[in-house]
Amino acid sequence: MAVTIQKVASKSDLRKFIRFNYELYKHNDYSVPDLYIDMVRVFDRKKNPAFEFCEADYFLAYKDGRLVGRVAAILNHRANETWHTKTVRFGWIDFIDDLEVSAALIQTVTEWGLQRGMTTLVGPMGFTDMDAEGMLIEGFEELSTMATIYNYPYYLKHMERIGLEKEIDWVEYKLMMPDVLPEKYKRVSEIVMKRYNLKIKKLTRSEVRHTDYPQRIFDLINEAYAPLYGYSRMTQRQIDQYVKEWFPVIDLRMVTLVENTEGDIVGVGISMPSMSEALQKSKGRLFPFGWYYFAKALFLKRPKMLDLLLVAVKPEYQNKGVNALLFYDLIPIFQKMGFEYGETNPELESNERVQAQWQHLDMRQHKRRRAFRKTIATDKDNS
């Protein structure tokens, strides 16, 4: 029978949309389910501040009366304006190993984009850079992370057979915790602090609650990430939400700031214990017992792995050793906390400056993910 596409139009439909991924991967040892309540918020047009500048619809694919796929069609108007593009994004795409299903999902997003005057299809991407992006194409037997996408190897074959081509790749690294702080980090950090009059700053809970440090951190992220592929600046409402969600659960020992003599933040590194095993054990649910696994990972018995969530350096301080200064502070803390290795978030394969910061550690590039593209119209077609 032919594939039938149905637009998500109710809370029941949205529940099916979110849970389809959980069902498809429930027997996979490497997939990490999203936290269900987070996904409800992400797709809610009233709760997700990205809808200030995005529009989206979500679709379910059925075949023989069975749910067999899902996809989101997204327009990020702010990104299109920033980068002077007419791009429709496909995100949260999952499907069984049936080319008819994957082709129908991609065609649905293509038609949705054409109706809105778009000329290029790109994905998998979310509403913004703070959402998971990129389809896994290497590292299928590596445990996924809370902030990234896991998918089966057959996804890549489907994208290629449908006619999508590489747009851009991200790479990820597994970093072994050294027994002692590498001498290079120590030497560079001491030179950098003296030469540029920089100092390490550790936040207190009082400063998080009663000062503008959280706001200034996200302002720095906006500034540092502005040149990166597809980035759209976070709005104030987005920043407020991330501050509210992140800072209550982050261990401030794992947050390091670098300040200059004027007190300006010129660098930030944020990490946390891996939530991968907790999410697997809880099956993406906080209740009734999922909260225990999260509390255990955060406060009781930390996992061996930590997630390096982000590193951001003010543009005028990049290539001046500020990254080394961050890890000069963080590595001894990681050692004391008992972590054995860390995992980076996806880094653009072309961003050699970011990848160079790991060269003094025992590391390996263990995952690669890709955004695909396809021209679906020309400006002439839309005129």
C-alpha cells in the first residue's frame, strides 16, 4: 500500500510524533532517548521561544495502517535573513528501512517549503543551533549523548538515493582524562594570563541568582557563534528560558569563565556529567522513577563520562590561548570528580581552531554527522 502522510493536529498526534523515535530505537544499545517533557516544550508553539521567528508543521507517515515515520518541516526566518537564504529545514526525521517512507517524508517537507517560496531543502536541523542537528554517518556503535541525534546506518543510504547531497559535516571527539594536567596547557595558560591580564572566574549560586552573569554568558555565546554555519542569534526570551533550565542543574565546578581586567567575560566552558545512561534507564521519562536516575548521575554516583557542552571565546580573543586557560582550570576539577573521559559536542569539520584545542590530549574522532541539501526551486521559479 502507498504511504499516507498525516499532519500532526492534536495532542494525541504530537504524543505519537515524539514517541515514534522511542519505539523505533527501544532495543538499540547506543541510542539515547530525548527527555519527553523537553520534547513537548520544544514542539509547543506557545512554550518554545523559537516560534518568535520560526514556523513549523509536523508530519506522521503511515503504511498498512502502521506508523512508520515522522518529520518536522521548519522555517527559521531569522537564519534565512541572516544568511540571505530561502531554506526549508527538515528535522526530527525518523523512518523504518523503507525508501518509499523516507522519500514521502522528504517530499512532504519539500512541498511545504515550496508553498512558502523556499528554494533549498536542508537537514536534519532543528529550530536553532541549540537543537540537535546533523544525521549520524559514522560512529553507530558509540553511545549517543543527550544533545545529539542517533540514527540507524540505513538513513544515509536513503538520503543519497533520494538525491540529497552533503551540505556540511560535524565531527565529535572522545577525550581521555589525563593523569596529570598537560604541561602545554599549564605553560600556555600562565603566558596568556600575564600577557592579556586575564583571570579565571568561578561562579557561585548567589551570583547565578542575583547578578547578570548568566545573561552575559549567553551574550558571549551569541557573539562567538555568530559566524558559524546556519546560526541565528538567541532572542532574550530564549536566553531567559535557557538560564532557567540550565543553571539550576549545572554543577558550577564544571563551569569556568575567563575575565579581563574590566570584568568582561572573554571565554566560557560549560560541561556536565553525561546523562546518556540516565536517559536510557528512564526511557526519557522523569516520572514515576526517572528522576532518580538523573539525580544519581548529577549528585550521587557520577558516570565515567562527561559532556563538554560548549566552549565560547570572544572573537578578539580567539587564537590567543584562552581555550587552554579554560582547560587549565577544568581538567584538575574533572580529575577530582572521577571522570575518565569526555565527549565533545559536534564541531564543524572546517573549524580547525576548535579541534586544535584537543591536540594535547589522548583523543580520537569517533563520530561524524551530516546535514544534507537539495535545490528544490530557483528564484525564477518563485517569481
